[in-house]
Amino acid sequence: MENQPLDFDYQSTTPCSKGVVRAMQPYWNEFWANPSDRQNRSGLHMSASIGLARDKLADCLGVKPERLIFTSGATEANNLALLGYSRAKAIEIGNPGHVITISTEHHAVLDPLKQLKREGFRVTQLVPDSEGILSSEKLIEAFQDDTFLVSIMLANNEIGVIQSLEDFSKLCQSRGIVLHSDAAQAFGYLPINVEQMGIDYLSISGHKIYGPKGIGALVIRESLPIQPLIWGGGQENGIRAGTLPVPLVIGFAEAASIAINDLSLNNKKLTFLRDKLWNDLQSQIPDLIVNGSLDRRLPHNLNFTILGITGSRLKKRLRPFINYSSASACSNGSPSHVLMAIGRTVKEAESSLRLSIGREMEEKDINSAVSVIKKAVNELRA
């Protein structure tokens, strides 16, 4: 595209880093055997490559490699955890039980839970406070005698707020309740040790951390029952059938390793740029409201509402010049359910922007974005 817009949408997806592309390159045409075919040397080589990638990814998460199940992404991982465990648990105890989540979850969690409701499970959606944070007290109040599963994302995909997952895990463990977390936005930006944090199921994705699209993983606690969603082949310990995409697995593991090794340095830079963006916007554009806690927030996320303008007109002016989001990439243009859950009106939600910062960005990119947004807002308010 000529005159390509500024990119401020790195929470929707990220480009593959050069190191990831290099790591994947031989597996597209030089090493192309099926990793499930262990009757020949080429297949064994591919199987060994998958094993090394699994080890590398497991090391990034602080888990045993056998706990990792590769999926097509975090959406499939969420579905596998929520539907697969709930259905297996219902068979084990003889009836569907009670599940707790938070109303600001991604639709990849909320929609599978809607399906569970159709199957007879009861689902409670807790509303966070005005900063998007869920308190332990609210979670405790929601527990019922047959609560068997809690699903709360570590970091929100729209407003970037970080939940107290370790506190929630202790509450769940004391009651024998399983904890699942969608960590697609958090992995690679926050230090995560699954064992230490007490998480039973964790969903992650490759394309959020400068890896390839179409690959993710679910971390599973070994002792927990789970029903497959896909049948026919017995791959991934019989939990997720289908031939693994070797290049994507290799790229995912490499992207994770790069992200974790550079986490502290990257976060320092991202936080600096994010804070500069917010401070410059505030100094040049009146009547802005930040959405979500600024203190407990992903380093590359900024979400804010611009008062006194029409959202559709703002988007029309900004679209040629800057890539951004006003809600989840999966929202199909609807007002953000996350922003409305923390108290924004429909009009305010529609006049909100999520700007997410990339690892390669510089101060000049921040200055350009502020200039573009300021010009659009001034024109609309005039």
C-alpha cells in the first residue's frame, strides 16, 4: 500500500520478527516431512524438532513439556479448555455445574461459555470496578457449592488491565476449583510461571508476540480430565488431533524465546513510549478519559475516550492515517462490551481508541500519532 498508515494496532496482531522468519525458513521446503510419521528418518527428524520447540516453549512458561498442547491459536485453546474440561467434569460428577468468569473477557471465552449455558451449565459473569479490576471479594461472593471452573484473563485485550491471578488461584485451590486464564495478551509482556501462579489451564497465541499466525497452545494440568474437540489421528496425547504445522510450531517457540529473553528491556521501552503518548495527548487535546487502570496495565496498551465528538466521524478521519482499534478485532464493529462494562456509555465507547505500541517504534512515531489525532479532534470539535 502506498502512503501506509501509522501502525498502532499491535494488540490485534504483530509482524513476524526476522529471527522467527529465519527459524521457520528450512521447515517450509527443506524439512517438510510429517512429524506424525515415525516410520522414516525424515518423520522422526520432524518429531524431534517439535519436541525441541515444545521444550523451549515450556521453559518460557515454567511447566513440563508434556503439559503443552499445540492448537491453531488462543481461540481454539480457550474452547478446548472451557468446553473440553466442563464436558468431561459433567460426565465425571453426573451433571453440569457452575462456572464463573468476568464480563470483560474476550469473546473467545464468552462465546464458549454461552454454549455451555445451552448445554445446561450455569455461568456467572462478574462485573469489574470502574478501572476494569476484579476484586477477590467479588469472586468469593460468587462461589457456589457446585462451582468447578473459573476463567479470568490475565491481561485484558482492550484496556490492558492486569488481574490478580495468583490471588484468584489461591481462592480456587482452597475450594478445589479449576482456574483457566486466557493469556494471549499477557504472554511475552508479563513474566508468567504457570506452576508458581497456580494456573490449571492457560491459553497463549503466537501472533501476539511477533510469531506466526495460526499457532497457539493450551497448558493443561496433567491430572485434569478433558474431552477433545477434534477427533481423528490421536496427536497431542490424543487431546488435539491433526498434523502439526511444523514451521509454525518452530516459529512460535522462537518468538516466545525472544520475547521472554528481551522482556525487561522491551517493557522499559514500551512503557516509556506509552506514557509519552498519553502525556502528549493529554497536553494537546482536552477532555480525554483513560479507560482502565494506568498502574496495573500492559506496557504497550493505551485506551482512552475522547469526549464531545462522534465516534463514526472520528474513525472516518483517522482511518487513512493511523491503524488503531476501538474494540476487539473480533467485535465486528459493535461498541466495546469491555468499555461498557466499566461504565462507558455507547457514545463514549464509540469515541474511544485503543492504541497499542510495537517493539520497533520510536518517539517520532508517537509524535506523528499525536499530531494526527489532534488534527482530527480539532476539526470535529470545530
